[in-house]
Amino acid sequence: MTFQPRCYLSGMPAMIDLCKAMETIAPLAHAMEWDNVGLLVGRRDAAVSRITLCIDLTSAVLEEAMDTGASAIVSYHPIIFDPRERVTDDEPDGTLLLAVIEAGIAVYCPHTALDAAQGGMSDWLIGAMGEGDVSPIEPASELGGSEAVKIVTYVPRANVDAVRAAISAAGAGRIGDYTHCSAAVDSRGTFMGEAGTNPVVGEAGVLESIDETCLMMVCSEANLAAAIAALRSAHPYEEPPVHVIPLSPRPMQDTGGGRLIRLEQPRARSQIIDDLKRHLGVTTVRVAEGIDGRQEHMVIGCCPGAGASMLTAAERAGATLFVTGELRHHDVLAAQQRGTTVLLAGHTNTERGYLPHLQTRLAEMLPKCDIAVSTTDVVPWRDV
């Protein structure tokens, strides 16, 4: 897919171009169902000249964005997460949201869509583990809107082309950029018409058989009624056979929640920790050693931020080491008892290092924009 921004009045891209660029990098369809992603504040037709990138949109980040003349902020974590009944200055988050709106700054939040994306945050994090085969812990699913169901019918072989053409004209048989897609399998059909029927072949009351073709075509829910009507109109039978089969989504090999790597050869835990610290730019990580005392690992799972929801699935897939930002105390204890070693690097420490990569990718897609990583977006705590 080629990204092509449109130019706004001054030659600058519009907010809709930033949305499309982010959607190209991190398709929103792959975000977790509970998440709140996409354009959360702002007008899609507003011009965008400067973009600030951050993990958390705080008052300090907003002030920085305003001082530097940013017209948009890409905040990894959503600025609006839980449903709101009002936006007032009675609460700190309401005050911040009001300030963003009053400043005329748009806010886009990718969150778990960026985690799931190929080349996104999870791939960046697992890159510190070494060389090996990488796959999602929880694969996303794909099923084009034009492939929601499969229409199956049985047609006399001489009429297959006409029926296929009619169904295709009604919108069925589309897969990506291809139309008239179908599968046809020769078969032998039987039928017996009751009194009053007028069969195309043979006569009522007699068991007949005929050489047929089983014709199968995908279709969207939106085009299904029209496609069936077209099939009935083009089909020579008095009672055309029609089966509609719902299709299940297909798991994706390179997109989804978390990542699992199967290393080419075992690596010592100490080496993995050293590489992880360099990758994240931190001096320490927390280590909770599995009860079996394993010192080398071949299968490693990771999840940026808080990875509790991915831990069990990673273990089922064979992971003996799990890397994330934070876990609850009892989740750590349970993992240890199951023999899993856990590395905790701090929630945003497992996320913030990806922002320069996002900056580079957006700069390639929106060359007329000035894109900067926030300097005030930092870990909210410090060691004393």
C-alpha cells in the first residue's frame, strides 16, 4: 500500500493525512477490543505542520507542544480511555483535556494497534532478545469485508459462466483487488420434483441425475442479498440450491499482541539482560528467577507495558523467560512457581524507546511536517 498525503492550503498536510499515516503504520483494526484508539481530539481537515510524539500526554508535554507550535500530538497512551459524562476542570484529566481542546491541538492515540503492528512496538522490544523466529503471542485475525461468507450453489455445467458473472456483478467474488474469484468443482447432482414442479431436466416424480458444477464465491454481508437475488435470476433451476457459509477470520503470522521468539541457539540470562538494558537505555531491570533456576533460554515472550494478559499464553507456547514493563506481585510469584523467569523494566521503559523509530517512519510519510519526540515525556517516578 502506497501512502500519498494530500496537500492543504499552505502546502502542508492535513490531520487526516496524519491519521492515514498512522493507520498505515498501525492499523486500528488490530487494536484490542477494550482499547480507545485513533483520532481522539481534533478536526480531520485541520492543517498539520508540527507533530509531537509522546508516550503519555501530561501537562508538561502539552506545554512543550504549545511552546514549539505543535498542531498535533501522537500520544501512545489514550488521553481519553474510560467513558466520560462531562469534560470540566473539576478533575485533573478534565482540565488537561480542556487545555488540549482550547489550544487547538489534535491528539491521535495508537496504543495497542501499535503494539500489534508488524514493525511496531512489540517487534521493537523483542528485537533485543537475539536472532530467531518471531511470532505474535496472540495473533490478530484478518478477514476482508468482502469475505464474510461463502456462497455455494450447484449449476449445470453449461450455465456456470453465466451464474458466476451474475453473482460477480452483484459484488460477490471479490478478494482484495481481484474480482470474479470463484472455485468450481465438478459433481453429480440428483433430485426428484414433486407434483406440480417443472424441472429443467427430466420430469416430476422421477429421480433424475445431472452433471453439475459446485460454484463457490466469497461475499460481503452488505452484498449478500443482492448476490443471492442475482444467483436465483441467472440460475436455470426452478429451485436453485443456495448455501451461505460464515467464514472465520484467519490468524496472522506477523501481527497481534505481544511477541514470542524462538532463538537460533540458547542464550544466557545474563546476556539477555545486558542486551535488554542497552536496548531500552536503562541501567537496571528487575529479575524474578523461575523456581527451576534455568540460566539459559531458547523461547522468550515479551509484551510492552503491562503484560499480564500475555504471560500464560507465552508460557503455553514454550516461553521460559518473559519480558514486560510491570506485573502484579502475585502474577510474578505464580510465574516463578511455574518455572518462568520474569524481567520487569518499568512500564514506559518498554515503550518510550520506540518513539524515535516512529518519528523516522512518520517523517518519511509526511516530509513537510516537523516531527519531534517530546523531551518532557519521562518516567513518572525516580529512584532515591
